[in-house]
Amino acid sequence: MTGDRSESVVVLGAGIAGLCVALALAPTGRRITLLERDAPPPADDAEAVFDGWRRRGASQLRHSHAFLAKMRQVIAAEHPALLQALGAAGARDLRFADGLPETIKARYRPDPADAEMTIIVSRRTTMEMVIRRYVEASPNVAIRSEVFVQALVSERDVGGVLTARGFRVEGGETVLADLVIDAGGRRSPAEDWLADAGAVVPETGEDCKILYYTRFYAFEPGQSDPPRSRYAATGDLGYLKFAVFPADNSTFSVTMAAPEVEEALRAAVVDPQVFDAICVRLPGLAAWTDPVRARPVSKVYGMGDLKSRWREMAPNGRPVILNYFSVGDSLVRTNPLYGRGCSFAAVEAHLLRDVLTETVDPTDRARIYSERVRATLRPFYEDMLTQDRGAARRAEHGLDPNYRPTLRARLMRRFVEDGVSVAVREHPELFRAAMRAFHMLEPPRAWLGTPSAMIKVFIALARGRKANVRFYAPKAGPGRLEMFAALGLPAGADLERLRPVSLARAQPGVAFPGRGEFG
């Protein structure tokens, strides 16, 4: 059975998630209306949009974004003209081979599947502008900007089944539709509207225990990305994570992430002078931010209140509301550290498209959509939680001079640092497998469980550190005490005060190569 092409659709929000819904559903012929609280882009010029677009509903607009290979794969397969439009607007492709560690370049042999691991690099503002213009060109898509949605319109039948009918907007207008979609983001008001309607939506979530700080740069005339060196442009020092994000039109951004417990560092890094001083001391960043190569073009943007959340709209196969679907952060909210938010939204929107095509039964639609989102994305979500818990625990331990790792912790660290990391930096096929998992093209960690991978890991362990010395990554930056001394920051911490928000009792986690880092 196929979905009804005459169905009307109303979408709350025209950010990345809402635009992904339009991308997925517009080719089906459905009439789609997106209701967006913010103004449209002020122009079609990438620089004007970056400088002038105000988006109260998207606090992360001017933070680094990673558009992983999974998202590019969806766009390339479904919307090749959009991919061309992104290139014309200055977005770039980075290929798998562009990111090979120096240790495996000589042994690397291209595989046709490596083309799947191409990613799009662009500022979020440019990406949104181009996708928005692309979907607006569809005759069955309308984006209504500066519209304030005030309530969900729903009704219950005599059996008590709740069905969504549309939204009520400021001024009293009611926008009715056959399908109602919440793409309102991490602060979507639809959560409260569902509660007001008596819909109980089970959810689980955790604090990410980390805060983000981003600054954008533009290359000076004649300059471009620095040559790759033995120092990676992404790293994890325990007290600080960092990454460079190449972008469109000769720009890039640097994001630093400080654990929640590092209060002194969090307070200082918003100062551009401190931000720059950190960049100078990190070899992987210094080559990018060298004043001869690039100049800063923004302040330091901070972002907190980072939480992971999973919502179940059809718990145990029973929908809480019919003809209503959530896409993006309003359904699954992830730590931006992994760069998966936009890819999750793209995957969800196209899963929804397929379900709507397969059946017209409202109950089946809600149930099947929920099942497929869970089957496709839950493994990545669980993996993220494990990584976050481990990172938070390591950050707390770094503040405690009395901490001594357990035997299990020491063995696990040796397994990762002297086994997994070495094997990945030695064998191109393992690096390929790890990156396919990172880019959501394969299940997380599945690559590490294969017999061939484990054999290579244990061979690396058996050889010992001295024999493997050429495969270790160089130190990404100074230790905590050295960095804090250079920045003039107090190195101590009130552990007893911070412990209530710690993860001292969390399950252990391991950060594998190519994972638990910025996308």
C-alpha cells in the first residue's frame, strides 16, 4: 500500500530538521508548509548570511558543524542537484583519503567504497541557506517565516485516541494538515503542548557534562588549509577537547570543549585572547590560526545546556498520538561532540518518508517509524552515552591528585592506547572500518569485534611499545598543569562541591580512535 500523495503536511520549524523533512517529502507530491519563528536569510550571499542572519530558535547556528558522510550519502542519492548547489555556494567535499594518518599513507590502497566516506564541509548558515532555497523552489513547499506557533491542535475520539490536526499560530489562525511534524529542535514547545493534551511521552536523558566554545576564521589572500602533519587538528587532552572544522568560502572554525568540572577553564576560554593563547600551544591548531595564514572573523561563541535525550513516541508499539511525528532534536538529542545531529535528522526524515509510502494506517505509521528509528539510530546513541560517561569520569579524575586507577582501568587503557590505537594507525583496513562506523555507514564498534581486527590488536599489544613507537600519535598538547600555568589559571578544584554533578558511579567507557571526537 502506498501513502496518499494528496496528504497535507505542516512542520514546526524550518531549521535543518524541518528542511530535511521537506527534502524527503517534497518529491512524494505532498503539500508541505513549514512554520518558522525566525526571519529568512537576509540574502543569498554566504558572507551576508553568516554576518546578518539572526536565529533565536537555533542557538547552535554559529558553532562548528560536521555534516557526516551519512548525510552527504542521503543528499547525493536523493538530491544530486542540491549537492551541486552546495558546491556552487562554496561548500567543499573532503574525501576519506584526505584524512589518512601519515602512518598508513604508504600502505593505503583506494577502495571503491571509500567514496562513500566523503563529507561536506560548510558553515551551518551556508548549509541552511542553500537547502532552504532548494526546497523553496519546489511548487508544493511553502516556508512561512516569522510565524509564532502557539499551540498544537488535536482531538480525542470516543475511544480516547489522540490525533494531531495542526497548529494554532499567533493571531488565532489554525493551520490544519493531515500530518503534523515537530522539527522544532531541542527546545521545541511541542513537548509542553503534548503534555497539555494528556499525551505521556516517555524519555530518557543525561547531561553531556561538557560545554562548547567556537571561533570562526577566514584565510588571508592566497592562503588555504595548512599541509597535513603528524599533529592532528583534533585531539583530546582530558581537560580539553579541540578540533578544526574546514568550511565554505575560505573559512574554518575552531571549537574547544571543556568538561563541566573545569570551571576556571570554562570561564576563561570565552576571552578571545585566552582562546588564541590555547591555539598557539596546540600544534594541531597553531598551523591553522597562525596570523600569517588566517584571521579571526567572529567572537568566541559559547554553548551549554548540552543534554542527550531519547523520546519514545510509540512505547511498546502504542503511539501516544496519531498523525504526529518528531524529527531531529525534538525526538533524539545528541552531544554535538560527535557531529551526528544533522545526520540523525536526515536519516529520520527519510525513514519517515518510507513509512508514509508503505502504509496509510496511522497506528502502523507511528509504530513502524518508531521501530525503524530505534533500530537505525539507537546503537549510535548508546555508544555516545558510553563515551560521554567515560569522558566525564576521566575529567573528574584529572582534577583529583589522589586518584589512582584500578587494575581494570589500567588494563583497558593499555588495550586502547597500545592495542586498538596502534592497530588503527598501522592498518589502512582498520582505519577504514573505524571511520565507516564514525560516519554512521556501519554499526558502531562492530568493526572492532571482528576476528581479523582483534588479531591485529593483540599482535600490536604483543609487540610492545618500543616496537610500535612509530605508530603512536604525538602528544596533542601540554598537560593540564602546564597549560593552566601558561594561561594564568588556578589548577585546583573543589572536588567535594563538584562531585554531586559528577559521574563517579557511571559505567566505564572507552574512547576508540575516530570516535568520541569532533566529527
